[in-house]
Amino acid sequence: MSVTVALAGDTMLGRGVADEIALSGTRGLFSPGVRDVFAEADLGLVNLECCVSSRGRRWDPAGKAFHFRAPPEAAGALADLGVDCVTLANNHALDYGPEALEDTLRHLAEAGVRAVGAGSDLREAEEDVVLEAGGVRIAVVGVTDHPPDFAAAPGRPGVAYADLAKGVPRRLAERIGRLRRSSDAVLVLPHWGPNMTQEPPPHVRRAAKELLDAGATLIAGSSAHVFHGVAWPVVFDMGDFIDDYAVDPLLRNDLGLLFLVALDRAGPSRIEAVPLRLDYARTRLAEGADHRWITGRFREACAAFGTSVATEGGRLVVEAPS
């Protein structure tokens, strides 16, 4: 049996996107074309780059530049799109403090969306989620390498933090190994490395190998805000999915990819990357010059890892090595 998993990167539903939700509701955030692609998948997962709450106070307002908080109805928008699980292991889960994180977990649960990577204490933050579709059990793990001051601890809310520059902690590696023995597949969603980079830094590449050695079946990263290449079975960075961010004219963080991964008990067999255009607070399928730019950039990024990319029906396809 094989299942199709939809994967998308930074999903920021606060600030300008929150204003759009207040003005027009949630239905227009994603175009019908994007919704159709998501509907092809049996399971959907994203990196939720905000808290979901109407409470809380800004974390360290003097030292932290950006704070993202989405309204409670944002959780329903994710469920409506087809998102089954989010990772909260990132640098925005605690933007409005523990109260808002508590609300985030509650609103997601009420909408039927599972969450990994953050919680009311270290145990909950490190807890995996097991998703099942088509008879395939997929364990999902979320982890972030920044910021350390968001790290959960015994009795303290926060995110699943690991200093990946020093390597994958033994505790995390052993957990992945246990999950691999008890599940058909292990999907790791790491939030790693700096923003606005065209390729993964050395410590991220090392961490990816260590995660695979520990038992990860598929790795899909985020943090850079622009997509990186695929070194099978690692999608180093998925880029952005929806936001209101300023656009870098060279890195083009307004152009992204939505990934559809065919996965069975033997592991992933095929990755289809669907080009996206991120307008202000809205996401649609990329066309014309945007599509060509994404195609060229993705091929270049993948070639750096010796990965070939084919084009089928406007989608960018990477097959498992034979």
C-alpha cells in the first residue's frame, strides 16, 4: 500500500494574513488550484509559523523583531485545506508566550489538527504523533535548532529544541530509532539553519545524515524561507507556503513549492513538487515566468546533490534512486 503525503513549509497566518482573515474570512487564503493539489494527498502536514490565539503578550518585545499571532479561526482554515498535522517546533510558537501556546494547541485539537514539536512541558513537546492512512503508519517528529530560549523543559512550556550544530542529541536519535521499529515510516520535520539562504549550511547536512542513520524515513525541513534542493530522501527546506513577508528580489521568497510524496512501508518512492506563487496573504499555483524561475532554481539546487529533476504536467519530479 502507498499513501500520498502533502508537505509545505512556513505557514504564517498572523499579521497581514490575520488582517485578511478578519476582512474576508479564511476561504480565499489558498486558491482552488492549491486546494486541488492538497486534495490529492491522503495526509497533509505544514510548519505552522505562528501561534493561534487571541491572548498573550509579546515575547521579549525589545529583542525579538517579529511576532506572529493568528486568530482562532486559523486552525479551522488549516483543517479545511486538508492539514492533518503541524509542527510547532520553530521560532514563533511562543511569540505571545505560554498562554498563546496553550491556546494554539487547544484550537488545533478542536479543529482536528494534530501537533508536534511544542507543548506544556518537555515530555509533551517531544511527543510524536502517529498518522495512519491506507494501512501505513507514519510517526511524525518535530524539532528546531533555534531559539534556545524557547526550549521546553520539565515543568516549562516550549518547543522541542536541539542544538543541531553540535549534532543530533542521543536522546532524539534513540527516540527516532524506537519509532522506526514501531511504525512503518518516520517523518522528521526539522526547523533548522538560518533565514534567506540558497543552500543548507554544513551543520544541517550533517544533522540530516545523523537523522537518517537514526532511522528517519523522510526529512522535510524549513526555516530558510526559500526552497532548497533534495538529497534523497531529504527535502532540506520547503520554503514558504503563505505569509505577508517582504520579498527579496534575488532569492524570491514569494515563489515556493508544495510537495507530494508517495510513501509506503519501504519508504518514499517519488516526490512531486508543485510550483507556487505567494501573493500578499494569498497563495496560488505559479504560472509563466514564475513557474520557469522555480523550475530552473529547483533543478539547480537539486543538481548540487546529484539529484535529477524531471518535469511532468508542470510538476517537478524526483524519483527514488534505483
